[in-house]
Amino acid sequence: MGILDAIAGKKDAEKEQDRVENSSQNSPAGKYSEPCSLCNKLGTEKKWMGKYWHVKCFRSARKMAKRMF
């Protein structure tokens, strides 16, 4: 709790509630509600080998694997 919060009269509970609301707004609507295997964010669209992925993360992981061989 900072000095500006003390001046504004904002409580810790209000800050926690604001954080929860912001996190639910920032997560994109995906097919699954599981976190991504690569970036750990919610709103995944693809399930492959028991793991959930964003399409963008899946493409980048696949390209990284191709470069290894």
C-alpha cells in the first residue's frame, strides 16, 4: 500500500479486487480455460499431446523443434 493509496483511501481489498478484474479482462477468450504450455497465459485454442497451446505459441515451439534437427 503506497502513499497515494493512503491519500485516496484505497484499501488492500479494493486493490485485490481490481487486480482480479483486470486479469479476467486481459485473458483472451479461447477454446480451453487451461494455461498455455509455453507462455502460461489463459485462453488456449489448441490441444496437442495432452498440452494446451495458443496457436502463436504452438507455431513458435514447432519452429524451434524443427531447427534443433
